[in-house]
Amino acid sequence: MTTASRPDAAGVGETDAGSIMSRGTLVIDTEACKGCWLCIDACPPRVLEMTTHTLNSRGYRYPVLLAGCTGCRACSQICPDFVFQVFKYETPVIAPLTMPADEPRP
Amino acid sequence: MLEFENRRIVDTSRPPEVPVKLVDDFTPELIDVGAHHLCPGCGEPIAMRLVMEVLAEQELKNRALAVFGIGCYTAFSNNLDCEVVQALHGRAPSVATGAKRADPNLVTFTVQGDGDMVNEGLQEVLHAAARGEQITCVLLNNGVFGETGGHMTATTTIGQRTKNTLEGRNTDDHGHPIRIASLIAELEGAAFVARGAVNNAGNVARTKRMVERAIEVQLLGIGFTFVEILTMCPTGWFVETEEAPAYLDDTIGVANSPGVLRDIAPDSQSSSSTTIS
């Protein structure tokens, strides 16, 4: 898929077909999460995704971060459970957009 | 939900090893503990976060006094790293008035819900506003009594379903809702009145500027300041957590549109009414 499928992804900067730039990253305290999904809808570049097969010890699904974070703090500001720590890279990181298809997703 | 097949997942279990700048910690400086017993998707910790961020940014933590009403958010007062007084149900503006008059150097704010402020203690907040007390009242308005099971309050909007208005609130049986911020904005004693919401990231940022402005105006000492914050209560509304932000827009958000309702303070270099709304 291309950026055209994500009208709200302006400024994320997919560098070429196979890689993507991340300006920021997160540490996610998955055990603190209560699985409310507010961060998923709040994320402007749409790089947060709820787990589909994995639960934390309290039985909640939790978010995982996909490549392409901008470090905008929308997730940490909207999170009722203080799950996110947001970092900005001093130099943006360019890394592969996808991972091997046979690798399990959480 | 997954728009990209096999989109790469980033390791978020530990901070990255390359040079980074921390832009937002788990909890802001003035919230000691993030863990709390409020429900998933609750809007109240989001609102408390931005209030405490404002106090930390304005370096007021040693002068701040929070007066809490009764509601779910009261349990969250234990997590805050500032002085907290627990008031009787609805009486927080009067307690805050006493504290502020005794020590004018304090930055006094109340935290109340709609059940606490508009049902139990309506006269307290109205008289405090009319007297022009130099306190800031923060109303966390979700349109229901969340703590006691999600029944109707005075701010529940017409047509909204709650536990005791199963067919939706109607004016014949239940009367009209009170739009408290609009009511206070009519009072001469009020210096700054605004209404924000925390149902999306844009509203959170806007609401934070309103709280900033309210504290600034309190420090000017020209009157009462009031910020109403519309919060989600998916448990009390009986909706899914991810639907709650849209539900807020469709119910209490319709009659209570966010914006600055009154600002009589002279413009300062930071936010003004035109930039916030």
C-alpha cells in the first residue's frame, strides 16, 4: 500500500518503497494498559495498533508501535493510564517498513 | 484496523540506544503514581494530567492547593504531588474560598464533577463566582453520576440514555439540563470561563491552554476563573471505550460546545481567547 491510502499521514515521510522514517519512538508500559483504544484513534500517523493475540497479565489487549512514529505525544496526552513514554530521535531513524511475513504478530 | 500487511513492529520494551530526547514521561512531574483504579477509557486522569502539567510548567507546585469534591476522581487525588484538601460533597468552592482568603499567595483550584458541582453544590460555585473569589474551579463534566452507577445528573442532555432515563432524558419528566459554564459566564464576578474537552488529542491541547489561561488569570487577582472539561465515562454511559469520544460529541458535546465563554483579563503574551477557541 502507499501513503495515498492514509490521508492523515502527512509528514510521516516514507522515504522509498521499502523503508520508513521514524522521528520518535515510545516505551509502552503494557502492564499498566487497560485496553481502552483511545491512543489508537488519537495517533495522527496511525502507527499504533492493538494486539490481537496477546493480553497483559490483567487480561487487556495493549498497543504496539509500528514503524513511522513522529513523537508527537498525542498518545501520551490522551492515555488515561499513563502507559506511554515518548522519545524524539536526535537523528531520524530510517528502517524497513515491513517485517517477514512468517514472524508472529502479537 | 491493520492497513499495512506485516508493518514492522518497533521494540517498545526499553528506551532506544541511539541519542534521543525524552519529550513526555509516563506521568508528568506532579503525578507521583500513574496506576489508579479508574475504569478503562476514563477521561478524568487525562484532565488531571493536563492540570498538573500546567502547574508544573508555571512552577507553582509549592503554592498549589487542590480542593477535591466527591466523585471517582477523588480516588485520583492520592496520586498527585501537591497539597490536597477533601471537601464535603459540592462544597469545594467554599473550602477553596477560605483557603485563598487565609493565604492569598496560594494558587487554589477545585476539582469537581458535574454531580458534585451542579447537583449537590450548585449554590457554592455560583456564589463563589458571583463574589469574584480568586480561585479556579475545574469541572469534570461527563453528564452522569459515574461513581454511583451512571444515573442522570443536572447536566445530562435531552435524549441522553442513562441508568434512570432509559428512554432518554425528556423535558416533561426530568426538566432541562443546566449549562453551568454558560451560567457562570453571565456573572460579573467571573473573569475567565471556558469549556474544553478531552475526547481527542486536539481538544486535550486546547483544554490545556484554557487551564493555563485560567491559572494566569487567577494570579492576576481579578476574579473567579472556571474551566469546564467534558470527559468520557464509557462505564457510566454503557458504551464501548473506543466509541466514547464520539458519544461525547453526540451528547454533552452538542449542547456544550467547547470554547472560551468569558475572558475579561487584559491580554497577556501567551494564550488569549481568540487563539484558544
